[in-house]
Amino acid sequence: MNYLERLAPILFLLMWSSGAIFVKMGLENASVWSFLTLRATGAFLLMGVIYLCFKIKSKTKLTPSILAKVVVTGLLLQVFYQAFYFLSIRYELSPGLVSIVLGLQPIMTILFGGDKASPYKLLILLIGFSGLGLAIFGAKDVSQVTPLGVSFAILSVMAGPTHD
């Protein structure tokens, strides 16, 4: 296992967990679409650099089939998932409720993704979701609910990563 493979989970965790902070700061100073465009452009450029770095070292060819999957995944995650997430906050759904709706994603993946999960895995998911709910409701971060905000949060979950 090389150095990057060992660091990947930590880097992912740092990037993913800091996302809400950057969204909040970004939306204070820009429109949803300006911020999303800047973010998607940055992600595209970063992925391009990473691809070029690995292309030099790798003997694996990027086939049209793989490229199509990468583009669709990128659009779903970097455009639709994020756009609906930003819009749910923009249309006054409290961040706590957005978190609860997005917390349904692992459960939905198992229920609708065609994957079989053991009762133990389902129990762990339900315990995790219950913990999320307790933390959000304990922080009393459920004060703002709007139908449009809830709709955008649900669309964000549907655009997110679920299944290959």
C-alpha cells in the first residue's frame, strides 16, 4: 500500500467534514450558482491534475465506458448533489434537518440499491441514524422547515452516491 492510499481515508474525511463550513462561508458571499460553478470548476481542475499524474505512472487505459461513468458520477456528485444541498439551505431548511435527510442516504442505498445487507449492518445503520437524530434534535437545530427546502434536500439524497 503506497503513501497516498494510506492517507486517502483521512484526506476524504477532512474534505467531506469541512464541506458544510465552506458552504456556509461561500453562500454568505456568493449566490448558490456562482459558488457551485466555482466549486465544480475547482473539482474538475483538481481531478484533471490527479488524472494526469496517475496517467504517467499507470498502464491502465481510460476507456470511453469508464470515462462515461466518471462523468456521470461527477455530475451527480459535484453538480446535482451539491446544487440541491445548497438550495435546501438557501431555501431556509435548517442545516440540522438537511443533515437528517442526507443521513438517510446509507439506509436508502441498502434498501433501493440492490445490495443485500445483514441484519447486523442494518442495525448499525439504524443506530448511526438514531445518533444523528439525537445530536440534531439535542442541538435544537430543527427550527426552520420549508417545503421547498425539504424537496431540495430529498433531491440531493437521490443524486448522491448510492450504487455502481
